[in-house]
Amino acid sequence: MTLKDVLRRLRGPNNEGFLALVLIALTVGMSIKNPSFLSLGTLYQLVFNSMVPLIFALCVLMVIISGGIDVSFGAVAIFSAYTTVRILTSGNSTGGWLALGAFAMAMIIGAGLGLVNGVIIARFRMPTLIATLGTQSIFKGVMVSWVGSQYIGTIPSSMDALSGAAIFRTSDGYLHVLLIPVILLAVFISLLSRKTMFGRSIFAIGGDQEAARRVGFRVVRSQVLLYVMVGMMAAIGGMIYVILGRNANPQTLVGGELDVIAAVVLGGASIFGGRGSVLGTILGVVLIQVIKNSLLLIGVPTAWQRAAVGALLLIGVSIQAIAAKQARKAATTKHEEVAA
């Protein structure tokens, strides 16, 4: 095995190895700058801050693999979670069973909103960015106009009880119990994308939609099911966000799409579709959170943190564009050699 082969294997199919090296280098650098950075408390906080973004990133990952871009997941998340909390608080329900029931209710709402996205995109073949940008505004407008616009400072008691629940605690902090469904969801998406016919259809659609249709994949059905699933996942993310914050604010979550998309692209998902992995997405989310924490520790203003994330997104897309161009050039050269 040559050195080139070893480096290719270490890099991984979606640059996971490269991302891991960047994370290690950044962690070492920040630990030298600020020794308190490398601590168990920082790790707990990093995990806590990454939980909701990771769920949203898994939503975006599946859509990007299919060749689309979804910017409505934040609106779907807060619509589902806020509507659920409003319904439950209006009925003064406090039963112990309510936490699971609340998640189920939110997922049903999220599935309905995802169905709207899926039908618009799959049936009418609208560009995904334009379609989800439109539905983002529609969902938020409907929520504020018809569901409610008031801040809810007290969530149902069974949900509130989850806000401080932990897998285990130490003197430096704790791992939140809601990390368990986040991990299960990541495992589920990984298995779904790699081991099922539905997952293969999503990759095929992202690679070439017409080719996928010709080989027998039911493109419209797969796209609709994809957006329904993404809507349900976004609803779970919205519920976890509300539980962790112990309040429901209809003005939150929408507006943070750039960070999530940047994490997925940095994780190796091709903006052109047909490529991506759960491991790369996890590393991308962690990298964004580490960068934010690092900039915060050294006193960089929030505005510059946003600029840094935007710069990372541009770098990630540029690298993909250059790689795609080189791949096309290599394929053309090989074709010419064969023809000759």
C-alpha cells in the first residue's frame, strides 16, 4: 500500500479524517491559549450546545444528499414545538405521560409541514431553495397570525422535568438525558442512508434525478417521504430546544440556518448532491461549535463569529467546486484517451 493510499484512507470518503485533524489542532491551540478550554466542563457544554444543531444538520444532510437545499427547517421546528406547547398549556394538562405525547404531537405537526414542502418540490418541481424559502415565511406567518405570538414562559410540568434530567453528573457538569434521542436519531439516519433502498434512492436522486427515474426509483414518492421525515426530525429538534430552554418563543430558531448548512457542507456533503455522511456531519457541527466557543473565549464579538461561519461555508463550497471541476477534467481526459 502506497503513502497516497494510506492518506486517502485516513482522509475518509467525505474528508472526515481531515476534519478530525482540524478539530484536534484547534483544540490543542485553544488549550495552549486558555488552559481552561481543555476541561470536562467545556466538553459537557460543547455536547449540550451541539444537540439541537446536530438534529437540524441531519435534516439538512438528507436534503443536500438528494440534491436540494432546505432553509425552512427552523420554521418547521419552532412551529411544531410552539404549537404543541400552546395546545398543552391551554388545556392545563400536566400528566406524567405528556412528555412522550408532546413529542408525538409535534412530530405529527412537523410531518404535515414537511408534506407541504415535499408536494411543492416533488410535484411542481420547484427549486428547493426557492420553495423552502417561501414556505419558511408562510409557516412563520401562519404561526404568528393563527397559533400565537406570545412568549410562553412556563411549559408543561412533564416537559419541564426533562429540562434538568441527566444521564450522569459530575462536579464539572452533566450529560443531558435528551442526548440519548439525538444519538439514536443519528444512528437511525446513518443506517437509513447506507442500508435501505430509500437511502439509496436519495443518493441516486442527488446524483442524477433523471437517471434515478430511469433505473426504477420512484422519485416523487421518495422526495415527498424525505421532506415528511425531515419535518418530523425538525419537530424533534424544536421540542428539545424548547425543553432545554424551558420556554416557547415563536421568534426563535429562524435565522440560524447558515450555521447548520455550513456544518453539513464542512462535513463533506456535496452541495451538488449525491454525497454526504452522518459522521462528517457530526464532525462539522462540533467544529462550528468549537470555533464559536474559541472565538467567544478570546473575546471576538458575535458579529465576527457569524462572519467566520460564513467564510467557512464559502471555503467548503469552493473546495467542492474545485474538486468537481478536476473530476470532470479527469473524466474528459480519460474519455479522450479511450477514444484515441
